[in-house]
Amino acid sequence: MYFYRNWIAFTILILMYFSCASAKSQVEDIDKNTSTVFQEELVLSKDLLFLPESACCNLNQSFKGIVVLDKICLTPKQTSLSLHLVEKKKVCVLNEGLIFQDNNSNQYTLIGTVGVDLCPKRRSMLKTPFSLLFPRIKDGFTSFDLIENEKAKHAHNPWAFTSVDVTNCKWN
């Protein structure tokens, strides 16, 4: 009888051990799944807050059907905005009076151009791409403005791209 009671107690202990081990395994699986979901949410939130080191986003924004803002490109040190004209025009870029700012009110000063001259020197252009170069835009922006000030010296038919949304950008 004594042996029988010990056998039952031993069997109960073994069953309890395996049921606890099984429960521990289930808890670990839940922790792993939760951790994976949390990591995926963290990656998604990082995508919204932090931009890739070097990438471009196609925008295809038009101002009055004449000036087209094709894309924004980022490098570790600068932001490049690519544009072109749909109609033949004499073009120059305002060195003073050109506003590039993000939705967080950070303003960036023009550091250079590619394919277009600074005012007052004008170049006749049609469908020729040109770029405006600025310091790298800060992470966390969701939109930006690129505006030629109509009151600036040499302003002739100024254009404005306001609240250009980049939240749906496929950075590549």
C-alpha cells in the first residue's frame, strides 16, 4: 500500500512537471509572437520617422501645368529636388527668395543647382530636367514647401509647390 501511494504521488508530480513545462512553452511562444509584432510595429514607426540614407521618391506635382516637380532625392548630406518645364520658357532660379521648408518649419538654403542658372542669367528650357540642391532635410518630415517668392528681385512668373505630401512615398 505504501508503494502504491508513493507511485501515485510520483505520477502526479511528473504530470504536474510536464504540464508546467508545456505551459511555459506556450508562454514563450506567446512572448515570441508578441515580440515579433512589437518589432514589426517598431519598424513601421521608424519608417515614418526616419528616412533612408540615400533614396528618391517620385512626386509628379505640377504648378499651373507648366513647372513639374518630378522627385525628391536624399543623400547623407543633401536633398535634391528635380523639376522640368512643360512649355518652352527662359528660366533661372532665384538665389534669394526661394523657400524650401518642411512641415516642421525647418528652412533650408539653396546650396546649388544642376542644369539651370541662378538669376539674373536665364536659360531657354523645354522638358530639360534640372535640380535644386539643399542641405539634407531633417528626419520626421511628412511634407514640404518649395516656393519662389513673387516679390523677390528677378522673380518672373514665380511658382509654388505647397504641402507636397511624402507620407505615401516609396523611397527607392
